Amino acid sequence: MSGRDIHAVPAYGRDYKSASAVKADWLAGKDFRCAVSGQYLSTRDPYPSQVEVWVRYAKLTKLVRVH
């Protein structure tokens, strides 16, 4: 992971059991929350290509890259 990473968690109390489910909802434009700032984010937000977005899932025990 680089210094230009964004770490997020599922919004609205959602959780996932698999990385593929996280990626599917990310690509579908569902909201996630930045783990640091609490700001909502999704695929509708523009991200520079060098920024990586990582999402925690499985009760925050696993991590998957979605962007």
C-alpha cells in the first residue's frame, strides 16, 4: 500500500463475506465511508489513477482493493 491510499468501510451498517461481493457493490456505485474522515465515497467520485481505494469487510478483518 502506498501513501496515496484511501481506506473505507461499508456504509449504512452493511458487511460482506467475500471480496467479490465488495467489488460488485463498489462497481454498482453503492456508498462506502472513509475510515479516517467518515466522508461517504463511491465510484461516482473521481479518483486519480494513482490513488488506491481499499475496503475492509468480514467484520473489518479483511481488506480488498477496489480501485
